Amino acid sequence: MNIEIGRIQDEAKSAGVVKAGLLGILAQGRNWRMRHCVHTLLYFGDAWTAKAIATQQDLHVDTVYDRHRDWLSGGFTSLADKHRCGAPSK
């Protein structure tokens, strides 16, 4: 029983650290896409539904699910802007 309580406390501490990191990016991040993605993740953390998040942020529901899936698989590295195809910058 005590082991289970300790595990839950450890998960709560790590969740607090992750939320603090996301809030730091939200406050100081220069990239608007990253900040927008962080908003999506924080809404999920506050138990919003994907449909409600999509409506709030004017996104497609699939985009919301993609951001959440990428976050679960990649963590903070998933927030970095990905290479986009098209003409190179001049």
C-alpha cells in the first residue's frame, strides 16, 4: 500500500514539473506555433475534450489528437517546429 502511495506522489511531482515547463514555454517562448501547441496540451491537462479544444483554438479535431499523440510519444522534443516542405528560405 505504501509503495502505491509513493508511486502516486512521484507521478504527481513529475506532472507538476512538466506543467511548470509547459507554462515556462508559454510565458517565454518566441515561437507562436510552439505556444499554440502548449495551449492545446494544457487544455488536455485540465480535462478538456478534444472537440472543446478544437473549437476553442479554431483547429480541426484531428490536429488536436495529433498534437496529443506527438506529445505522448516525444515529450518536449515534439514541440519543436518541424521542417516544412516547399521553397527554401532566401
